[in-house]
Amino acid sequence: MTYAKFLAALTQAHSRMTVAATSGAAGLARERAVHGAFFADPQNSDAKSVLREVAIAAPEHVYRAAEAVYQQLRSTRDLLSSEAVNFQTPEYRQAISLFFSSLDELQQIMRKDLQPPDHRRW
């Protein structure tokens, strides 16, 4: 359940940030709106909190992959905070492509971790 919760928290944070970035706010107001959207999870399960759950429950390799995707989302947040960046700028397109690609890879790592081992020792 923690894995699904973390993946959902990441994608929902991204969606909230894109809405905030397109709200028409400028300068410091835009930065605050995007940063606020990153953390303002209405279900009180922001990505950083759920990452802590992953750190406790998951094997180290899963946690490290999850942490990397979280950092990519933070980088995307920082890009979206700037008025110089929009959804068409190369920096954003590269960052978001990497984020979603890494998110897909993380999902596969998590799925593999949840599968029962092929050979059980009795």
C-alpha cells in the first residue's frame, strides 16, 4: 500500500504544481503557489511524508530509487516556480520527461519487489 501511496503522491503533487504554475501568478506569488502546491496534499500524505514510509518499509534499492524520483520532482518544482519556464521550454520538457520515465521505472521496481520469490526454501 505504501508503494501505491507514494506513486500517487508524486503524480498528484505534479498535477497541483502545474495548476499553480498556470494560475497567472507572477514572481514571488508564483513561486509560493508552486511550492505550496508541492506540499499541500489535501489527504495529508505529501510525497516527502510517504517517502519516509518507503524508507522504513522498503528494501534499500527501492528506497534509493524512490528518493531519486522525489528529487526529480523537486527539481521540476523549482523549474515551474520560475516565470521564465513554461511547459514548452526545453528545461521543463527534459525534466518532466526524466521524471515520468523514472516514475515508470520506480513502479516496475516496486512491482518486482512485491512479487513472491520464484524459489521458496522450505
